[in-house]
Amino acid sequence: MSESLACTLPLTRWQGDRGTYHLVTISVEIAEAIAAHALMHRLEFGTQRGFGSVKVMAEIGTSRWKTSVFPQNGKTEWVLLISKKVMSAEGLAEGDSVPLELDLL
């Protein structure tokens, strides 16, 4: 059974050494729910996923894909990368408000 979360977040751009990435940063109650899910997974299976990530099914508009969210700032924030394919399909640009639904897997 997965937990479903919904929020609307601003799309930001991050310039790294290997390219430009677009992402949303998840914080507050949604971040707490993800951190709790990660802890339960660790307690149940005795391991932590790579980089402390949590597998999710993400949905923006009509685009739905399986991916992971990654912890930032001691798991008080989580980052979801948005691919160019999703940005194009949904007509997204930096600064847009992104209605996001996540199913924690």
C-alpha cells in the first residue's frame, strides 16, 4: 500500500558541472511524510536506499513516471528532478507552479 501526497511547488533551475537540471523542492508536512516513509522502510528492510532516496510514482498533469526523491538539509527537504520530456509534455518553464502528486512506494 502506498501513501499519496499532493502539493503545488515552484519549478526551479539548478546549474551543475554536468548540465542544467530542473527540479521542485518539497518541504514542510510533505517532507515530513516522506522522511517518515523512509524511516519505516529502513526499519522494515534494515537498509537505506541509495543516497537516502525514496522511490515514488510522480504525476504532473497527464505525465506519470516512476522515479525517486532525494533528501536535502538533513531530510527536512526533498528534491524531485523534472525531466525535459515531462517539462515539454506539460508546457513547463522555470518559475511555473507545478501541481504534483506523489505516491510513495
